[in-house]
Amino acid sequence: MNITAITMIGLMATAAYGKSSDRAGTPKVTVCMELIPTSHLTIIGQAQEIAYRMFASAGVTINWRRESGHCPAQSIEVSISKRTPEDLKPGALAYALPYEGTHVQLFYDRIAGACEPALLSSLLAHVLVHEITHILEGNFRHSAHGIMKARWELQDYLHMRSRPLAFADEDIDLIRLGLAVRATRATIAGR
């Protein structure tokens, strides 16, 4: 690909990126979560609020919707498993399909079993942010530290008690690039 083509793609992505932003230029992402029994709504609501603030620190606004099946185009859909089969991705708390660009599967039972009840909403928020970031970046890569670390260690869990894990600088850059690519695809698809 020549330099002119690369420049044109970059300009298109930048122009499209602005179309999915608010007036202040903050990109907005709609995330639809599957409806679940009301006994878990408080924990999920708290997790969504923590995740909202975590993404805000990276310059992204999350628009949470509690529904599935009727999500707008370009939304991210989160499904929740409360009885995860043992042989389905053993040891994982969730997974995303970044190359498909839409779906995240949370293993709620595993997340709840991985921590004490007081930490559940925080851990759930971190898992949501981690998997949504895979979708936004459009890849499976992990960072050496922070929210996109491949496996959190005891010190990371202890850190989550007082404040959220941070995004590495390269993850913020990749999120912005990924959002620009998503916006360009939406613009091209709309033609």
C-alpha cells in the first residue's frame, strides 16, 4: 500500500471517529448487557458505574443499555453466563470476540467465585473493561501491566480494592485507533 492510500485511510478514520463522538469530541460506545435476574442488578449497576469511570479516564464514554437482541449497529453486546461449563475456557472469567467486533461473554459464576462479595462489583467492572477493550482495540493483545494484563496477580486484586487498575498508554492509543477503524467501517457500510 502506498503512502497516499495510507494517508487517505487515516483521514477517513479521523473524520469518521468524530461522528461517533459527543460535542466535546469524546467518543461514545454503546454496550448492551443481557437482562439478568434482579438479585444481581445492584452489583452489575455498581460494576457499570466503575467501568464507566475507568473508560472516562481513557477519554471514552460508555452508554450502558440493559437489553440484548435490539442493540444499535456498532454496539457491543455482553452476554452473562451464570452456570459456565467447566470445560468452556477453563480458568477464564470472560472472553471477547475482537475480530468479530461485537460480542463479550462474561462468566458471572466464575467472577463471583474468584473474590469475596465486597470485591465483586469491582472485579466485574475490571473484567468488563478488559473484554470491551479487546473489542475496541480489535485484537487479543495484552499489556505488561494494568487493566489489559493477561493475568492479574494478587497485588492487582489488592489494588482493585482501593482504586481501579489503569490503562497503559499504548492501550489508550489502541482504543482510539480501534474506535476510528470502527467508525470508518460504519461510514463505509452506511454508503
